[in-house]
Amino acid sequence: MDNKIHPFDLLQSLEEQSKNNAKGLPQQTETRALWSGIGFRLGDVEMVAPLTQVNEILHFPNLTLVPGTLPWIKGLANIRGTLLPVVDLQNYLGQPAIHLQQQSRILVINQGELIVGLLVDEVTGLRHFDPEDRVTRIRKMHPAMKIHIRGAFKQNEKIWHLFDMSTLIEDPQFYKVAV
């Protein structure tokens, strides 16, 4: 009977062995909040818009032309029952009109009561940047484009210009679409 171990002693022994063989807790590492946006291209300029400012990305839809409008108004699209005016963003910003290609896309923005589609050369996808990668020096560009830029991020030797969509909505010229 001396060989028998009391169950409580057995539990204490198992607890002691577990503590001796246990691995430590994982080390805490500091994580940083990343800034996220939608990457797109206008001509040879890489842009990124805040994720909160882009509601949807569309392929180029069938359009109904609107007579008497400026050339940067491409027309109206019927998107799930909603009429969406489509603007050639590059042309609006004083550059040559976008030549439609397979990778051309529409960025749908919804600011207040205005819903508009912005034609861009290409959408390069979701982009994440460390706030420390923000730079103040940006490339030379057309003044009409530069007024919408709110800084830039440098990532892998590429500069991504931060395009603030809300500045379009605040620009009175954006609403003057008639010839």
C-alpha cells in the first residue's frame, strides 16, 4: 500500500511537471496601424485615394451621351437602377482624355448627395502604407491635378500621390458641366 500515490499528490506532481516544461508566452510585438487606400493610375502618375472615399470599382459601363456637356463628361451609366454620371478624371484635370483600355476602371465616389463615377487608366488595388512612409516631396504635375494632392507615400522606391476625392466635390468647376 505504500506504493500507491494519493490522487491529490499525483495532481500536484503533474502540475509541477507542466510548469517546468511549459513554453513562455509569445513575445508581445508592437503593431502599427496602417493607412489603407485604393491605388489607381492617371497617365504615368500613381495615385491612392482614401479607402473611405471610394464606394465601388466598376468596369467601363455602357454610357448614354449627354449633349451640350463639356468633353470630360463621358455620359450617364445605369448602374443597378441608379443614374451615374461618368467623368474622365484625367481630362477634367487638364490632361488629355483617357484612351479606354481593358484595364480602365470607374471609381464610384459618394460624397454627400453626389454620386459620380471617375474614369481612371487603371486601378492597382488595395494599398497599405506605414504612416512613417509619408513624404512631403511630390513630383511636378499639372496644377489642376496638384490641388487635389494631399501628400504622398513612398513604398519600394515608388511614390504614391494621395488624391483627396472630397476636393473634387468642393470645387465649383466640377459642377459646371454645360458647354
